[in-house]
Amino acid sequence: MSSLLTLLFAPSFLLLTHFFKFQELVFTYIIIALFFLLYAYVKKRKTEDFVILAIYLVLLSLAYYFDNFETVKFIPVLSAMTFFTIFALSAMHNNEIIYKFTTKVYKKKLSDGEIKFLKKGDRFWAVAIFIYAMFLLYLVYYSNDAMWAFFSSIGWYIYFGVTLFVQVTYGKLYAIKLSS
């Protein structure tokens, strides 16, 4: 659910600012976020969905109150920082999110080197997401709205794909062989 929000939020919000008054648009998005929050509650979604929705609701409420578009631009930054926090805490507490996810999706037996590499994956993703969050923060202050909307939505998926490719390639060519 939070993936759908992140994909559609920035470009749709930017586009709709050309057709609606800012506060009316923000109020509509607050209603949509409340609907998603109710849906997440009924479907007993993950905690991260509630955190992301809370970020949307708080910042949209502030944007409505202050009538300020810049506040809206911080939503993707704080969402990315939430995921950074999740991966950083997982790395510190050895929760091994990447390893657990991989074992659920990838049914083949993993080698010892692959297991060691994947167990360190949370550190990699914490750093990667932090870099992306800082890039989004840069866009809030130094970029135009169209660039912000692109990188806050579709750009994340491109960055994720490239980063995943880098991690897998590095793992296969170097890290797994090193730890075997």
C-alpha cells in the first residue's frame, strides 16, 4: 500500500495543483490518506504502512495549515528516512531483513557465502536509502517541482533497480567468493 502511495503521490499532486486550489487539494489528499489508514487498520497491515501514512497525514495537515507546498515536498524525504531507520535498526540488531526476505522468495538452497553476504545486506540498504533520502532533500531545496515529482515517485524505482543490480553483481562477482 505504501508503494502505491509513493509511486502516485508526487506526480499526481503536482499535476493536480494546476487544476485545484492548494488547500482543497491537500484536504482531498488528507481524506485519501485517512481512507488508506482505515484500510490498513482493517487489513492489519505492517507497522511501516502506519508510519508512512502518519507521515503523510502530519505533513499534509501542516501543509494545509500553513498553505505551503514546500511542506508537501518533505513527505518523500521523511518516508525514505523511515525506511533508512528500519534498515539501520535491523543492521544494528542483526534482524537480517534482506536475508529473511530472500529466503522467503528464493527457494533454492543458499551457499554459506551467500548467507553471509545477505545477512550484511541491511547495512548496504540503510546506506543506499540514506543516500537517496539526502538526494530527495537536495531536490526539495534546489530543484524544480517536476524533477522533485519524478524522483519522488518513478525515480525511486529506477534507483532501487540500479542499487539492487549493483548489490547482486557485487555479491556474485566478489563478496560471496570472498566469504566462501
